Amino acid sequence: MWHVFCLLLIMFIVSGCDTVRYFSADRSDKEKREQLEKERLDWQIKYAETQYRAGEIDRATYNRIRRQHGLAPAN
């Protein structure tokens, strides 16, 4: 039982409060929903850039992600 509790505690800490805030947000407020979606898209772009710089994804994959978000491909 102690192992399960520790595992759940670690998962909660690692997942971060942004995930909880995203899922618990009031979806009826259009402006807040749009803001959360914009923040999520910004995070996806930053995460893809981090993966590209770390060598986890290649340039073609990084450029595909950028194009999906309406950005020009990186040189």
C-alpha cells in the first residue's frame, strides 16, 4: 500500500498543476477556453523545439510540427 501511495504522490508532482488546471477549467467560458488552447499550442511548439535541440526528433519532424501550427519551417 505504501508503494502505491508513493507512486501516486510522485505522479502528481511530475504531472504538474498545469494539467490539473487545464482539465478543471470552466469550459463554458469561451475566452478562458481559447486562452487555455493557445497556451497548450504554445507549449507544444516549445516542447517540439526542445526535442529538436536535444536530438530526439529530426528536422523534418520539427518542421512538420511547426507547419501544423501555422509557422514557417526552421532552416
